[in-house]
Amino acid sequence: MSKVKIGIIGGSGLDDPHLLENRQEKSVVTPFGKPSDVLVTGTIKDVDCVLLARHGRKHDIAPSAVNYRANVWALKEEGCTHLVVTTACGSLQESIHPGDIVLIDDFIDRTTKRKQSFYDGTLNEFQGISHVPMNEPFCPLLRTMLAASIKSLGYSFRERGTMITIEGPRFSTRAESRLWRQWRADVVNMSTVPEVVLAKEAGLLYASLALVTDYDSWRDDYEAVHVELAVKTFKDNAAKACKVFLHAIPRIAEKDWSNFISKNKEVARCSIMK
């Protein structure tokens, strides 16, 4: 049975000192540069975990400036087998309300500036081109286990949804937001890509709690998204996410993930064309 170690990537509000026991901070540098902040190691009910603030603990790193490769690589090198992450997002659908959680299962990529692969010649052992499959970017079993915990806690959520990731840091125009709806996207954010792609290349099992802060700008009868509104709702959502992690992570660790981990690593290995 493979030992489980959970990497947690979150935004503002998830650096809760009560989330991890036995906390220690660790500064690292990767072949791809420095991650967004120190790694905070510790445990949740005896399960080894590593917490990383995606935008830095002061939230001073813009979405396109996040060193996603360094973040994922640092957690991989720390021995993480799973990544469970949070991301703030806007709703593109009437039925998805601010305060809801969406367990996204697919994405549309509208970013333009971000490095999406470890395979750029930086590392000798990472040579070639990775044509990693994205038909199933999020681990379905990990999503199912998170869903069970969310249900147990009684939070409003959607078991699946499509995320559209935009470059940012600006929010969508009204025309863009209405276009994303026509594309049948459910929520919009600025951080799922390339994080989920890099996790797949690294052979890590990945799932994301999309925390809905607002309706995006498509609605005429609702206050348009702005920073103050988004931050207020995200703080409330972050408290929910912490409770989900505290409930779910011990249960995730009880399962034998050996076959899933091996399969994910094999998919990553077989995706390389040299």
C-alpha cells in the first residue's frame, strides 16, 4: 500500500494555523525557480500534508506571474502523491450560486502566457515533448471522496463542472462572460491552467474545489464582480474548504491508492515523444 502525502494549494484564507498540526516552514528552490512561498509541512489527523499558498501568503503574485512549474515540482519533490487545491471562481450559470463549491471535472484554456510543461530541456531526465492526455484531467475517485465529505458537511455543491481559465488579472467583460456561457462553461477563474496540466505530467492525482465568489459579469440584474465582493465571499468559502479538507483527508489516506498512483505515473511516462 503506497503511503499517501497530500499537497494542498490554496489562495487567501487557507493559511489557517489550525488546519495543520506540527507545522514547520521549509524554503525550497526548484530547477524551475522558487515556488510562490515557503512549503508548510504538517499533518491532518496523522496524515502527512504540505500546504502552499498559490499567490503567496500576502496574495501578492498575479495569476500569470505564479510559477506554477516550481509550485508543482516542489510538492512532487516533497513526496506528495495527491494535490487537492482550491480556486476562487465566478459562476456562469444561474443554478450555481455564490458560496457554492464546484468539483470541476473539465476545463477550457483561454490563457496565452504560461509555461504548461516541464519538458523544455531544463532537466536531463525530462527530455522530449509531453503530449499528456487531458481527457480526464481531474482524478475521478479523488473528486468522489471529496464529494462525500462535502455532502456529510451539508454544503451546497455541484459534483461536476467545466472551468474556463482566463489570463487575468482583469475580470471578464460582459461580452466575454456571455460567450463563456454559450460555450457551456460553468465557472471561470485564472489559475486552473496550467496547474492541472503540470500535475498530470508529474504523475500526481489532482482535484480542485472551485469556490464560487460571485456571478460573473453576464448578469444585468446582479452586482458585477469586483475585488471587495470576491474577497468577502472567498473568506467564507475558505472556511468551508478547510472543514472539507479536515474531513476528507483522513478518509483519503485510508484508501489503497497504489494502482491509481502507478497508473498516473505510467500515463505521464507514456506521453513522452523523444
